[in-house]
Amino acid sequence: MNAGYGIGDIIAVSQLAWSVYTSCKEAPSNFGNISSEVHSLHIVLKKTEAVFLTRQLNGDTEGLRELVIGCREVLTDLENLLAKLKRLGDGNSTVTLNRLRWSQGNVTALRDHIVSNSTMLGAFCATDQMCIFMTSFD
């Protein structure tokens, strides 16, 4: 990996994904669906971690860095949204209803980004593994 960037960064983002996943499970019902996507992203991050703990990355460390940063950014955005919604709620039904209406669009956009990041990271790892496989025939 690049200087100043390594497996520890993947581990940290994986831990963030787990933390956000547990927060989503405890959040209002409109976050219930996004929790499964966050959990899937966590699984992909853990697999990425396992793959790169056992062998060297074949090539594109900058690409992996950008993908992991993208995962961290969307997870941080979701974490911030969950914290903000928690602060807004006070048990008042009108406030709670407004809070849920306000958050639904944000949740949908974040969900799309989480799915996209998970897909791109999974594809990156699969491509890297394919390169390793193909070079074993050289």
C-alpha cells in the first residue's frame, strides 16, 4: 500500500461499518432497510481485509485507497445523520414525523452510495484476485 496508508485503514473503516450497522438497527424503522446494506458493506470490507492480510495487493493501491475512502465517507455521512436524528427526537410525535420525512431522502441517497461502494470494492477485489490467478500461468 502507499506510504501512510495500509491494512489498518481498511480495518478502521470495517469497524466504522460495524458501528454504523448497529446504530442503524437501533434507529427508526426507515433505517431498517439501510442496515442490511451497511452490513453487506461490512462483510465486503472484512473480506478485503482478509485477502490483503494474507498476500500483497497486485497493483492498484491508489484505486483501493480511493474505494476505501469512499466507503469511509458514506459511512461517516450516515453516522452523522443518525446522530442528528437522535438529537432532533424528543418523543414529540410531530417532531418525530418531521424527522422521518426529512431523513427519508437522505437515507435513500446514502443507501445508493453504500450499495455502489460495496459493489465497486467487491469488483476491485475480484479483479485483483483474477490478476493473481492469471499471472500464476505465466
